[in-house]
Amino acid sequence: MDREDERTRSAPDLPGAPADPGRREAVSLLLASGLTAVALREPASAAAAAPDPAREPPRAGDEFVYAEGERKGRTVTPGDLSAESPFAVTWSKDPASGVVRSGSRLHRVLLVRLDPAKLDEETKARAAEGGLVAYSGFCTHAGCPIQHWKAEEGVIYCHCHSSSFDPRAGGKVVGGPARRSLAGLPLKLDGDRIVAAGEFVGKLGPPKA
């Protein structure tokens, strides 16, 4: 082989020059592989970025289902809450998608039926017909889940450190070490359903250290 042939074989392709078929095929395969990898990554990234509706807080229009006990998962109706049984621990549920928002303990909801005449103005403005009120079920002292009602005192009670909250007065603290009121949730009635009329009012859980 003379030097001219050697230079011709080692020279890169120039614009307008005939391309090497083998090289062109290799480049095409590399490009196709890269595009496929990007296409496969995009759905996974989008899914990772999408919020989990089960971890979202209650939204306007959500109904409520029992969070525990024999009736767990069943929709709470106004008739379920009475003077004899005025208290329920619940999760909110999106009636359109069927998603129960139980993915975060921050979003437990306590439903209570009270005498409407005994509600203060702030509480009355958020209550549904018949004295139905709702509060966060996440204690503002140490973040324990609240699941008790003291009927003799008419207070929401946290068993962890004995904090008590008055549901007739905006969930304010009336006993124990908690210093912050429970966040309230506005309600309304939609036929035979109790539904959220907005989002939580107030801060959820204990103060940050």
C-alpha cells in the first residue's frame, strides 16, 4: 500500500463525502439506544414527581370514613353521630377517585357532634348543620394520634400525655402539656354525607423544635 492510499483510509469523513455504511449504522444504533433510554426514564421520573393522593390533606368535597374498629372504611353519616355516640376517628376520602387519605397520620380527622347552642362563634362558622365539627386527630404536644373522647367533660383527650382540647371553642387546650389548639376543618352536609367544606384551619401537630 502506498502512502496516498494510507492517508485516504485514515482520513475522517468530510461533509459531502460518501459515508462509511458500517460507521453510519453504528451511529444510528447509538442514537436509537440513547433515545430509548430517555423515553424509558421520563415516565419513571414523572411518576416519582407526582404527589401521592393518599398522603394529601383533606380537600373540599371529601367525605369521611371510619379509621378503625368494626366499621373501618365505612362512610360516616350524620346519623352515626348522636348524643350517645358523638365522636368518630376518621380519614377523609375523595369520593371521585375512592382514594382514602390515610397515607399520613397528620391528616387523621376527628368528627364530633355537639350542641350547636354551645359552640363559640369561630367554631360555629366551621360547623355543619346539627353541630357537627371536625378537628385534626394529631396531638399538638408530641404528635400522638388522638382517639379518645371524654364524655363527662366534653373534651377531646390524648392518652399519651393527657392533653385535653375543647371542641366547642376552636379546639383550644384545656388541660395537659399541649400549648397549641387543634387545627379545625370546616364541614357541611351533602345529603346524607358529611363532607369537608375546605382545608384545615390552623397548624397541624406540635411546634417544631
